[in-house]
Amino acid sequence: MKIKTLIVDDEPIARDRVRRMLREENDIEIIGECGNGKEAVAFINEKKPDLVFLDIQMPEMTGFEALQEINPNKTPAIIFVTAYDQYAIQAFDVHAIDYLLKPFNRERFKRAVDRVREQIQKSQTGKIDERLASLLADLTSSKKYLERLVVKSVGRVFFLRTDEVDWIEAAGNYAKLHVGREGHLIRETMNGLEAKLNPDKFLRIHRSTLVNIDRIKELNPLFSGDYTVLLKNGVELTLSRNYRDRLLELFEKSS
């Protein structure tokens, strides 16, 4: 009997890597691929795969958020795929959930597949469901905000601490991180980033702008009801009146 498998990752290269490694697993049948969490939720609820390779860090809806939207009676076995979330890795170990840490090799990949295959063959789906439910409850009750970001630039990957970022601007399905005179693009939406960053450190001042509160030097009112936000490095940003209340409240408390 074939193990019906779904691959979920927003990066085509990452999906292709998993697909190529699965070619050697004769009992696995790839029934679909999804590039985001919303597509994955719809696919899983309709097609009921036995196994899902699920990326965690995806724009708009993370892998964890996607799982929470799945019909609990249709939860498949999950192999999480992650680039850097150390907290999540610790949680996986505690709840005996398998994961692949990017970049993974073929040996680690096969070990994860063998473990899930054994669970499926023994019809332990009930135990799988219990572990997933316990994992999600733990992550939800102990939410941690991002402390570092993974940046991919010119063939290299490096970590950037969030407290190094001065401000962030929207760039379509990407976000541009401004760090001093440098700019780095990451594949993430503003809404997605805002939800993952500590609201005590980063504040939305415009629909296309997030700013590190510690980098703000002063506010200057404009005639329209908007404000100019002057950063310590001399950069001027616009504070939209739709977002001004919280920032003005912070300034009033500190004055």
C-alpha cells in the first residue's frame, strides 16, 4: 500500500529536493505539492494524505498555523522542515515529533521517513494526533517572538538579529530589512513579520512600514494628521494617522 504524501514549502527548490529524495522510497506516492499554508490546509482536508512534509517558516501562514486549521479527524503524519527555529526543535524532541533541519542530508532524511513509515504501518495515527495536539498546545501557550532572521543573499545564508534591524518596508511578497546602510530582502509579508516580532520592540507605523522603537529619535507633526518619524540614523519615515495612537502613547509614557 502506497503512503500518499504531500510536500509543502514556499520555495520551489526546497520542494524539488524533497521530491528527488523520495524517488528512492518505493512505497511513497507524491500526490501533491503546495507553496503556502492556505493551499496546504485545503489540500489536506480534501485529499487526506498519509504524510506531509511541512515547512514551518512560510509567508502569511506558518506550518504551525496551517496545522491548527486542519480538520482534526484528517491529521496526517507530519515531518516538519525548518531552517533555524531552535525553540521549535526543542519542542519536537519533547513531543517525539520528527523534523528535518535545513540543510539536511540524505541519511537524516531517510531516518525521518523510516520513523514515520513505521508509525503509519503500525496504525499509530491516534498517537500521532495526540503528539501533534500536545505540541501545538505547548507552542501556543509559550509563544516566543523571533530573535533572529534568516537572510539569503548572493548564494549565502546568514543570521541577522532582530535588534540589529532599524526598520522594515514592504516589497511585494518580500520585506526589506534596513540595517544601517545595508538592505536585505526576505520572503515574508508585513503582516507575517508583525505577528512574529515582539510588539514591545517593533511597531507598525504605516501599512508598508515597521520600525524598531529603539531607533526612533523624534516625531514631527504634518498638516494632514500624519507625522514624520525621524530615526537616529537620520532616516525619515511617515507615521500614518491610522497607526499613530500607540506610538504617541509610547512617547507620552516616556516623556
